[in-house]
Amino acid sequence: MQGAIFDMDGTILDSMPVWDTAAADYLATIGIQAEPGLHDRIKHLSMADAARYFQEVYHAPLSVQELVDGMNRHIEHQYLHLLPLKEGAADFLRRLKERGIRLCLATATDRYMAQAALERGGIWDLFDVTLTCSEVGQGKHDPAIFEEALRHLGTARESTWVFEDSLYAVKTAKAAGFPVAVVEDKCSEKDRPELKALSDQYLVRYSDFRWEDTL
């Protein structure tokens, strides 16, 4: 292993339950009732693309930036003050750093909230590179953020592991030729069989990682 690209929500940060109802709850604050299953329809989108979805489907009477800002305000207290790191994540990242492995954070969450949560957890400075889907202009249904991470890291694709918890992102990374370690999250329980089948390593906990498989 030369490099590692980490998702944040559900992989490093125990935050996925916040997102299950965040979009519908936010839309309710601006007088829009969302259909059931909204989260499943937008979870692969960047924040800006989700805002465009709200405009197109619900005719939300706000600009894309106003919608993004509103969604962020709705959940930012959790990121700034409450959400914990997943068990073992900090120690695992430090161990990678000690081995000289270059690290990239690749997240769909906007930068200021990601930075606040990971600074609070004491691990923000471990990353050599940080990228967000909004900055790259694509959600993780597209490999753009993984390709941009690889370019910044300057490591070989076959030696750059992607750590993810969500099925759609795992599929994207695998199709792009990256080795993938899936970090188990309770919010991905229904996808567990397929995640296990796709992964190069499946981690119930970070201590499950098999270092010998990366040599």
C-alpha cells in the first residue's frame, strides 16, 4: 500500500443516521413534504446536485447555494459538536501514517463540517489531501473524486486502497480499478452481502484489516 482514500460518513465518522432523515427534515422547514425514501434517491449526489434535485422535483424556491447552506445549517451542530469517530478509526489512520502511507479524505460532506468533525476527533491533520464531492463537481456515482485523489496522492492505482461503507461508492471505486476495503456500518446492513462480495477486505472493525494483503 502506497496510498489510501477514505470516505468520512459511515467510514471514519459515525454519522450516517443523521443523513437518513436530514433532507426530508430540512425540506419540511421550507414547507415541502418529501416523498418516502428520499435519502435513497439522493445519497449518491453531491450537496449541490441534491439541491438541484430539490429544485427540479419539488420546485424549491431557493437557489442551489441557498439550499446547500440551509441543509448544512440544519445538521451542522452534529458535526461541529456531537458526532463521534468510529471505534478504531483514529488509531488505524495513525498507523497508516506511521508506515508512510499517503492519505486522502474524499467526502460528500462540505469541507467546513468535515474539518470541524475531524479536528474535534484529532485526525484532520493526518490527511495529506482533502477533497469534497462539491469541489470536484461529482458525487461518488462517478469516479472523478477518486481519480482526483489519486492525482494528488501521486501513488499507483493498484497500491491505493479506497475505504468506503456505501455500496454505490464501492461499485464506483471497484470499477475504476482500486482495491477496496469496506468498513461495516449499520446503515448499510441491507447491502452487506453485496458489499462483502465486492470488497477486497471487509472490516467489521478496523482491527480486522489484513496488512499482509497489501504487501
